[in-house]
Amino acid sequence: MARVIWGESTSALSAAPDDRAVLSSTLRRGVIAAVAIGVVLQLMLMFGALLVGVLADAAVPGRNVATLWGLLLLGVVLYGVFGLLDTLRARLLFDVAGAVDQQLAPRVHDGVAFVARTGVLEGDGLGPVHDADRLRHFLTGPMPAALIDLCVAPIALIMLFALHVWLGVAGLAAMVVTGLVGWAMGGSAGRRAEWLAEMRPLRWLSAEEGRRHALTARAMGMESRLRQRWLGMAQDTILTERALHRRSVGLAGAARGVRLMLFIVLLSIGAGLAFSDRAAWSTALIAALLLYQLLAPLDQVVSGWGEVKTARGALDRLNILLGQLPLRDVTTLLPRPQAEMSTDQLFVVAPGAQRPVVSNIGIILNAGDSLGIMGVTGSGKTALLHALAGVWPAARGVIRLDGASLDQWDTEELGKYIGYVPQHIELIDGTVAQNIARFDAAASTDAIIAAARRAGVHDLILRLPEGYETIVGRDGLTLPAGMRQRIAVARAVFGKPFLLLLDDPTSNMDGDGEQMLAGLIADMCDEGSIVIVVTHCPPLLNRVDHIMHMQNGTIGAFGPRGQILQLLEDQRPA
């Protein structure tokens, strides 16, 4: 029995804990360990500079061979350990990148689907994947080590002040000047990196559209226009990149020139101190090595500042996504529904829109009921099925299965009890059997074949080159449209779902297909399922128990099949 209900709305919002701390915690632990190693490496470099000073002051003037051999052995051991620690730090940062990627991967995959469902599709729609890749490439590159060395480089500056105040002042001036030039470079490099990060996905998307619509473009003479559009985007990218690159190169050249000038100034100060007997002759050599130790990481950070800004932007966007993406930990699994499906004052808003496309829908369907939904284009039929399938969230109101709102169900478990044939059929790249089984590796062959027989596609599958093991290709485009639709029906009825949703399932089917679907509706209802079909096809409408006619997103008429069909016939203009 089915009926329309009206009443007070019950809001059922899912709570999503904030899991952004997972990413920050992993990064923090790895950075602390890498910084500790960086401090040790800086101290070893300072000690190496002192060894050079001892070599210049003691071993060379006195021609002390024993001291020379001792310093040589000590230097070999020192820099051997230095190399091992540097390698350890690189591996540590690589492992941190791998751990971050592993923790992000499930959420990034969910994030791609989330932005697709919510309609926030920027670029090629794979923004979370690109951001995760940018973050991983940054962490496995040379920049993290350079940033860590820059943070601990003031140790070398302290040593310069310890040698002489003027050497420390010169080192501080070198850092300030190089930092100012780097700041100017960073703004240009950051804008360049951000702009390219936005443009490259658009170029890929344009090329992908040309590939997907190649047949239509060739048939309707659009190939040259699509090519010209893509070339225009490529030219804009190159011109903008060239302008930004020229400025960055100019600033980089200025930075190198300033550093060399400061290097000569520091050597001159050290030599002047030696002339006045206020410092040893080795002071200038030690100061030069310390200045290199001070400016080397700064130089690397300045030249790669665009990478830093790109990674920072990727991290910020991922944090925002993780904050928006619902994450439910459902520990109590509800049993298979078997009694009813109901909606209470259901309002649905399309992703990215403000006004509801479905308003105040309240119905109850019991096990074994079937409902046909009719209405003109844009009346909200497909939007209603999106909401019933859990694809679009309810903006207001609630959808229940056996009294439990959809958000109380584990998503994977709920999917087992719902069969859905969307209006636009897109299979997933894999075998026919995998698509029918919803990529469940534990699915039995008998269940797959039973679903195919129920959809009337078993014999057609056997005629394929590899039968059920035939690869359908991306979106299933290697198969005829009618077969794709039948396979989609088989996928929907796999596992005998409690709620079967069919959105215009006869769009690519002939008369035999319509009769198959009519028989399928009757069989599923006899087995206790609820079937809702959006259609104007007479053979399907003649098999449903009830009909709902939608107008402007609301219920225009609802009742037994014969009564509603007669009502619509009476309202039809002569």
C-alpha cells in the first residue's frame, strides 16, 4: 500500500568529525625528526669549517704531516657521517610523504566524488588528486630539507658573531639582502605557480573533451574549432609563463650577483682583520665557509619559492576539503530493510543551486509496491530519484527505510539494498562481470548470471568476444548503448535490492527491452522489493501500482494507476 503523507519535517543531519588533525599530526612528527637531524648537520658543517681553520693555521704553516693526516681522517669520518645523516633525513621525509599520501588517499578519492556530487567542479574535477600529488612531490623534493636548513642556519650566524662582530654584521646583512630579493622573487614565482596550477587542468580538460567528443566533432565539422580553442588556451599559458619566467630569471640573476658581492665583502673584512692582527688568517676562510653554510639553504628556498607556495595552497585546499567532507563511523549496522520506504516533507536542492528543485514530497511505499513517476522535463523527477538513492542530500525533510533515516545507515551497507539505473548510463572500466557485481570481488558467478538473466542481457553477453570477461572500456563506450543500459539494469538488480530506482530505463531499448522491464518490475515487487520508475512508457506504466505526477517539483497528483491515468487523460487538451 502506498499513500501520500504531510506533516512536520524531521531533520536528519550527519555529523562529521574534523579529521584535518590527522594530516597535521603526521607532518608535525616528521618535521620534528627532520629538524633534529638538520641541527646535527649544521653543527657538523660548523665543525668542518673549524677543521679547515686548524688546517690553515697549524698543519700547513708548520708542515706538520701528522696533524694533516689526523685532520684528513677526522674530515673523512665527519663528512661520511654527514652523508649518512643527510640520506637518513631524505628517506625520513620521503616516508613522511608516503604516510601522508596513504592517509589522504581514501579521503581524496571520496573528495573527488564529493565535489562531483555537490557540483563544485573546478578544472578537470580532479582538484583533490592534483593537490595530493603536489603535496607529495613537494615533500619528496629538495625544498623541505632546504627549509629546515634555513631554520637552523642562524647557528652559523652566531658563529660569525663569535669570530668577530663585523663578520656577524656582514653575515646578517647578507641574509637580509638575500631575503629581500627572495621576497620579491617569491611574489612573482608564487603567482606563476598558482596561475599554472589553475591553467594546466583546464588545458587537460579541453583536450579530454576533444577526445570524448571526437566522433561528434568529426561528423559536424567542429574539429578545427575545438583544436583552435585548445591552441588558444595553450598560447595563453605559454605567454603568461614566459612573462613570469623572465621576471623570475632576472631576480634570480640579481640575487646571485648580490650573494657573490657579499661573499667578497666578507672575505675582505676577514683579510682586513688579519692585517690588523685582530684575527687569524684562517678567520677569513672560516667566515667564507660559514657564509656559504648560511646562504646556501636561503638560495635554494628563494629559487624554489614557487614550490613552497604551490604546496601551501594545496595543503590549505585539502584542509578545507577534509573539513567539509562528511565522515561517519557507523558501528551499528542496521538489518536489511524489508517493510517500507517513506519521505517526510522532502526538499531537494541541486548542487550549486539555491532554490529547491523538489519541494514538500511526502509518500509512503510498502514492500511490494511499485510507483511510476511522470511529469514534464524539469519537473524534478530525476532530482527526486537522486535524493532517494542518497546521491543528493535532503535540504530539508527526511528519507527513511524501515523508519531509519538514510544517514543512519553505513554507506556501503545501504548501497547493497538500493538498485539505481541513472538517466545517463556510464559503466566503469572493467569487465562486464565486474560491472554487474558492482566490483564486489566476493560476488558469486551464480549471482552475476542471475542478475544478467533478469535484465535479459545474458545471451547478449555470451556473444561478446570474451563473454563476461569482456572489458567494457572507459564509460562502457565499447558496447552498444542498448547493451550498456541492460548491463546497468543487471547491476541495479544484483543482490535483489529492497529499493529499485529506474530513471527513464527504456531510453535506449526496443519493444523487447520494454517488455523485459515490465516483467522485471512485477517480479521484483512479488519478491518484496519497492520499485520506483520514472517513465512515460505505456508497458511500464501498466505494470506499476501507483502513479505520481510531478509539477514544478511538487506532487501534482498521486493515486492508483488507473485513477491517475484517467485524470491525466481528462486534463489533456482535445
